[in-house]
Amino acid sequence: MTDTLDLIVIGAGMAGISAAKKCARAGWSVAIVDELPYGGTCALRGCDPKKMLRAGAEAVEAARLMSGKGVTGEARIDWPALMKHKESFTDPVPESVEGGLKEAGVRPLYGQARFTAKDRIEIEGHGEIVFHHALIATGAKPRPLDFLGTEQVIDSTDFLNLEELPRRIVFVGGGYISFEFAHIAARAGAEVTILDRGARQLKIFDPDLVDMLLERSRAAGIEIVAEAMPERIEAVADAHRVVYTRDGERHAIEADLIVHGAGRVPAIDHLDPTAAGIETEHGGVKVTPWLQSTSNLRIFAAGDAAASPGKPLTPVAVFEGKIAASNMLKGERTEPDYTGVPGVVFTIPELARVGLMEEEARERGEAVVSFTDTSGWFSQKRRGESHAAAKVITGSDGKILGAHLFGPDYAELINFFSLAIKLGLTVQQLKAMPAAYPTAASDVGSMF
């Protein structure tokens, strides 16, 4: 017998979970399906487990920075024990998520899903389901690599489940994943190299602060090779050899492990979107500004699976999921507000941004740019940090247009600037904030 549902949600990550619960609590018949454990990339294969491992790297780096300043002894990472620490968070997630979905009235399904018609989807082991609405929230997958030997490359999920950390690691690509994992691996004692095709790494961040991060990365023992074009990966005894060209010359580097850090793309191909008449764009579901498919009005998409203006970040996926759910329930056309969404690359220390880049602001003609090297400030000196800076961009009316921060605790500090941009606060209003002292937040008023 074919089931009929008000909503089928494909993908049990943050976007899908938030939408499924919202619609079920409104009285709709809702099911959610995923072929992977419930929780999604962020909770199980990305943000959260990464930060669990980063905690160990932070501790080792903190001890190193304070060596000779009252801290003695060598701190080191026990990788298997650190992995157990990570698993103490990730292991309970799927059961907890499923329990929360059931409590909200959502029917959990497991298996591969694919569309068979504009209003039908087939789920492995469960048969065919007729739906009035569907939400595609399947997230992203590693971008296909275009050179020989890529079967020898592991992805970020594999890295987060390594039982032992190899001695020599090469990361292919110069984005978030490569830099964050490289900083963890280097503090764990690995010899780390990043090979990036581009001349500039971490392009969505302020170039002046990226330069500081590159300097700090190299000081941590990370080799960064720009404009390196991988040609092939060869098996060499118990290791691998990456052959690449740079400046017209061929080079090679041997490694025990090669990790894919060259970006991600929407993961929707396996759903057979053409069978449902779903038009795609940039690899994702082509959607209206209110997240509805442009070609099948029964379909909505949220998070990385949607070709929306939103950044590929978990908070964006969550509020897109909620807005898509609201629009389905009410038949409305509410559009997500992406104003003031911060982004952070969790290196050590971290690099954060929100709002406009300096170049974008100057093109508007009203930018006032304040750059401050904060490495000598108390908040950095107390821990021995050598690199930290802030660049804040304001308009002629005193409102914050953008903020770019590099330093310890600045992933938290960027949220103040996010709120300022969201609410249209001015420099004077931020300066008037009484902050606890001495804290990183107490530095805000001096960054203009």
C-alpha cells in the first residue's frame, strides 16, 4: 500500500530536522528519511566533532605559548584518546535526534531515497510515498577531484574517524576544511602540507588577516604551497606520492595520508531530481527567494542542497529549514534574511568575518576602515599569543558594515558585530556597551 504524507523531508541534518518538527507540531503527517545516521554533517561529520578534536590542539598550543612563562612540561595529544573524547559527543546524537523527532510526531525512515514522479518518492525498504510537499535538505558532499589517483584520497568524514594519526599528511585544497584540520594535525605532531591551486587561500576572508593566518600557520609547522596543480597520486610502498606542477615545473611530495579539502557541492544527484521535474542550478535545487523549487511547486529546499544566496553554514541551514516549513504551512512567500551571518575558520587562533569585505565597502563609496593590530593587547599578551588583529568597516552614518577578526576568542567576539549589523547599531552604541573586564568583549570599544 502506498503511503500519502503532507510532507516528506529528505535529509536528517539541521535544516531537515527543524522543518520536520515544525510541520509535525502543526498537525501535518510528516516523515523524514536519511541513509546515514540522524544528525547530519554538522553534528556527526563536521562542525561539532571537529571542535571536539580542536580542543586538544588548543590545549597543546596554549601550553606551548606559555612555555617559559610559568608553564613547564611538554603537552602532547594522545590521538586515540582524543578520538574517544569526540565520540563521547557524537555517539549519542543519532538516538537523541530520532527520539526528538518521534516526540514531535515525525516518522523516522532509513534508506536511500529517489524521486519517481513529481509527487512520489521511493525509499529503500519502505516502498513508494505520495507527498503533498517535500523538503530537500540533503546537505553537501566533497567536490569531485579531476586528477588521477583520487581513490587514494580520504574525505573530511574519514579524517574525523581516524584511529591513528599518520606522520605525514597532505591536504588538497586551501579552504576551511584543509586549514582547520591542518591546525589540529600539526598540533598533534604530524608533518602537514596544504596544496592549493589558487594564489590566495580562504578567499572569502579579509586578505590582510589571511596573511597573518598564513604566517601563524607556517610558524605552527604547516607548509602551504600555493598555485599547485595536482596531476596524479601514485602508490609508493606503504605511502602515496602527490605529483603536482607549480610555475611550469613538476614537483612531488610523499605522504602517509591525503585528505580532500577542496570544497563541497550540493548532494542531490542521487535523488534523481529530473524524475520530479526539479530544475537545478550550480548543482543544487533552483529555488525562488522563498526557497520553493522554480519548477515543481511541491518541492522546497534548504541548506547546502538549495541554490540559495545563503552561505553553506549550519545556522543558515537551520533558519532556511524553519522558513521553508513556515512557507509550506501557511502558503506564504517569506524570504530568509541573510543579514549579519558570521563565518569562522576555526584555525588556532581563529579567523572570523561578518558583513562586507573592505573592497566591497569601498565600492559603495562610504567606507571608513579601522585596522588594529591587537597582538600587544592584554587579552593576547596574557596567553602569549603573537598574532591578532581586527579590521572594522563602518559607513558615513557610523553603522557597522563589516568586521574581520583574527585572534583567540574572536569567534565569540564576531557575534557582537553580527548583532550590530543585524540591528543597525552604530559605533557609538557599541562603544557604549559596558563589558565585563578583562574579557575579549571589553576590547570591542577600542577596535574603531
